[in-house]
Amino acid sequence: MAAVGSVDVEAELVAWLHAKLTVRVLTDLPANLGSVLPVVQLQRIGGDDDTIRLDRAVVDLDVYAGTRQAASALMAQARSVLLSELRGVATESAVFTAARTISAPAWRPYENTSLRRVGGTYEVYSHPVS
């Protein structure tokens, strides 16, 4: 989904988080999820913009792992980099100006009971580079 100024916040955040976490970060879960763990899923679920430059994206992060402990640890790492390192990051198309927690990480049920899922919701502010 392209946002204000043609910035795809999902794509930008997926690439940035992948580089920071060095695990698979994606928007759509693969059919073979159980064999490629751990996985971080990022999805824009809403937000708003000022119709000119500022985009306030609401994003969900879900971490899938084989154990609850592994999912919680990876979520803690993802949350930490998002909240402490994203501000001021400039990519080819976006500048990120702030990130904050809307809903802190918590266990979320998942239909495959052999996997564990921990998720949180965040608000991310950005604007196009030019």
C-alpha cells in the first residue's frame, strides 16, 4: 500500500527491520511458516496523513517462533530497535521521524498450536525524502 508521497511504509520498514534483526521479516506469511521460523510479520493496519507529506502509519508486528520464550525475546529485540533506532532513519524514499507503542507486546493465539505468536502495535511517523 503506497502512502503519502508514494512511500510504501510497509516495504521500507520490512527492509529496515530485516537488516537490524537479521531474521525473515515480511508482510505475508509463507505457506511453510513452521519450517522457516523465526519470522517477523509487519502489516500496516491503519493510520492517517496530512495529505501533503506527513504519514502516521499504525503497524502490527507479529513474531512467530517455536517457543513462547523465543517469540518473546525476538519481539523484545524488534520493539527495542523500532522505538530506539528508527527515529531519524532515512531510506531512499522516506525519513522516519518517530515511533511509539500503541499496544505493548503480548501473546496472541494462533491456529497452529505448535507455533507461538507474540504481537504488538506501533505508530510510526514518516515523510517522503523530497
